[in-house]
Amino acid sequence: MNTPLPTPVFARKNVAYACATLCCLLWGSSYPAIKSGYELFQIATDDIPSKVVFAGYRFLFAGLLLLLFALAQRKPIARLSPRQFGQLSLLGLTQTTIQYIFFYVGLAFTTGVKGSIMNATGTFFSVLLAHFIYHNDKLSYNKTLGCILGFAGVMLVNFSSGLQDFSFVWHGDGFVVLAAFILSAATLYGKRISQTVDPTVMTGWQLAIGGAVLLAGGYATGGTLELHSFSALAILGYLTLLSSVAFALWSVLLKVNRVSMIAPFNFVVPVAGTLLSALFLGENILEIKYAVALVLVCSGIWWVNKRSA
């Protein structure tokens, strides 16, 4: 008689749900942190190269931190085949470099509240892409309804208070949505890589490679980053830490769970981003459209994760 293998700890529902929520709380806090970082480092709104340098340091340090952590656990961080290193380089260029160029630039031209809700489109992109990639993760009535509700919420935040004028800034809101799509596609690619490369090692390399490319590109185009206060250093340190923890943990969760089970927890990101942006940036969240949009987004993700009867 064969003894069934124990369920991996991160595949246990309660653990997976708690860890997914923690990741999304951390990501939600990045919205006010990034915008505060622009102010503390005195980066002008139109100074895109310096924003790229800022992002480069954040992810390079986060990647190196994860690789040191993997070394401390005696995991082989350099035992990679040329094919695996090529995969990690591609993952770093898409999930970190390209995605965050769009994200950082887009966030500079929209509010933290609006940006956090717009970025929730990533949840629905993940569900839709998983339908075409994984045979056990197909679209259902619940998932389709959830996607419709979620996109309705995202559309709502782009209307004026009177719901008559549609306001969508391509290099602001559009870039945030595009970043969400790129992240969703890259995350699914990372799930496949994590089957042969340890998730911590994979995340460390992709963040370090992507961050190094951002840093080089930012400086090559005239970007600078000057430390003006301890607060600026603290913000950079916080963003570094949240990136290393959240991305590594998310990679582990996706390795041992279905995409459609974990992705819906991204509803915490717009909620946390909205509340924290209001708390730390003084942004207005009292408009009724934000409340309705958050309800639609959260309802959509609930439907996506709801089991069919």
C-alpha cells in the first residue's frame, strides 16, 4: 500500500491564502512608497531616466538580497545550465525591466489610488492567460463573470465624478495596465521555470538581472539619483525588502498552486493601495466612484475564485 505524499506547506489552503494576502499587502504599499520616493529623491515628474535608475537600484538590491539568502540556505545559486540562465535573463527583462519601466512611468502620471485599482487588471489577465496555457485552469461561467465585473470597476475609475467624461491618460493609466499585462504573462512563464529552478534562486536572479539592466539604461539616458536624507534611504530599503519577500513568496505559491487560486488575492492590492495612498499621500478616496469600483473589482475576483456548484 502506497503512503500518500504530504501536501507541501505552501499548497495548504490556509497557508497559501495568508501568504498571498501578505504579498498583496506589500505590493499595495508600494504605490505610496514609490510616489514618496520620487519626492524624497527629488525626482521630477518628467525625469523618466532618474525614475528608471531608482527602480534599478531597488530591484538589483532585492535580487542580491535573495541570492545571499539562498546562499545562507546552502542552495546552489550558480549551478545553472546555459538554457536555464537564458530563461532567467528573459524573465528578468520582462518581469522586472520592461514591466517596471511602464509601471514607474505610468504611476508618475496618475494618482496612487487610481493606479492601484488600474493595476488590478493583472488578476484578470492571469486568469485569461491561464485558460490558454493550462488544461486544468480553463475559463468558467464564474471566472468570466468575475472578469467582466472587474474590468467594469477599472473602467469606472476613469470617469469623472458625474460619470460623463472619460479620463484615460495613455502614458499614465495605460502604462499601468500594460505593466499589469506584462507582469501576468511573465509570472506564468516564471511558474514554468520554477519547476526546474528553486523559486528563491529564480526570483533572485531575475530581479538582479532586470534591475541591472534598468540601472544601466537609466544612467545611459542621463538619469541620476542623489541621496538627500535618511528618509530617502529608508524608502529605498523598504521597497527593496518588499520586492524580495513578495516576489519570492509569490513564486513559491504559484509553483505549488493553480494560477486561478492564487491570482484572485490581488484584490488586496487595490484596497491596500487605495487606503495607504489616502493615509500617506493625502489623496482623495471619498468619491463614490472609487468605492463602487473597489466593490466591483473585489466582487469580480470573488466570482473568479468561487467554486462552481
